[in-house]
Amino acid sequence: MTEVPSYLSPTGQEIVFLLLGAVAVGSALLVVTTRQLVHAALWLVVCFGALAGCYLVLTAEFVAWVQVLIYVGAIVVLLLFGIMLTRAPIGRSADLDSPNRPTAAVVAIATAAVLVTVVVDGFRMAYVPLEPGGGSAGELGASIFRNWVLPFEALSVLLLAALIGAIVLSRTDIRGRD
């Protein structure tokens, strides 16, 4: 049986992981609390970048690069194009604020407390030393494009339909011929 190291003396990898996790959580909070839509998208880039760093610390290089290429490179660009094409307000907008902010904060804190409690209780004595793996890009790709190809493509079509719907609903100069 391997001896579980003390949490009072973290390794360098654990310190970097905790710092990247703090950046990810902080930028995620800024994504949902900022009042400017473009700034929220840019904070989302920071959050995804920090997550990619966490994957690198966990020696999952392939997943880290997929995170950067797909989420940072594609999803955020799609989001920014959606903002620009729908002519959404770029600056501060007072009419987007909801009076349910205190209720939402209480629900968010309660949900976070439950999730942290479950994770800490479930993984209290679990410890896996970080060792570089052989890489499983081939296995992961085969799994995605054999077993999960239909949900993958359905999600792609759903994202495209949502973007087209947002453009049609927001553009006032596009009208059907009567």
C-alpha cells in the first residue's frame, strides 16, 4: 500500500494545479458577473486556458490541446461572431440585469457547497500519484467517432441551429415577403 502524502506539504505540481484552479474559478465568476458581453467572452477564454493548464499538469496533453483548439479556438470565436452578427449590445446594458440576483447567489452558493461536500467526502482518502501516461489519443478518437458520433454530430447541428435562430430573431432588416 502506498503512503498518502500530507496535504500540508504540497508538491510543485499540486501548487501549480491549485493556482490554475483558482484562476479558472475566478475567471468563471467574472464570466457570469461582468455586465459587458464581450468581456464575459474574453474571461471565458482565460477560464478555458486555465483548464487547459490543469490538464497539462495532470499529464493529459492531448486533452489540453483539444481544450485549446476546440473550446478557445472555436467555441469562443463562434460566440463572438454570434454577438457581432446579432447586433447585441457591446457595452453595459441595464435592461439585462435581473432582480433575482440575491436568490441566484444563494442557490449558486448552496449548489457549490453541496458539490464540494460530495467531492471531498467521496475522494477523501483517494490519492493517485501523477505519472506520465503513454497517451491515449488513438483510443479517445476511436471512442468519440465510433461510439459517440451521433451525439457529437447532433450537438454540432444544435449549435448551428441556435446560431441561425439567434441571427433570425435579432435582425430587424430580415423579413419575409408578404
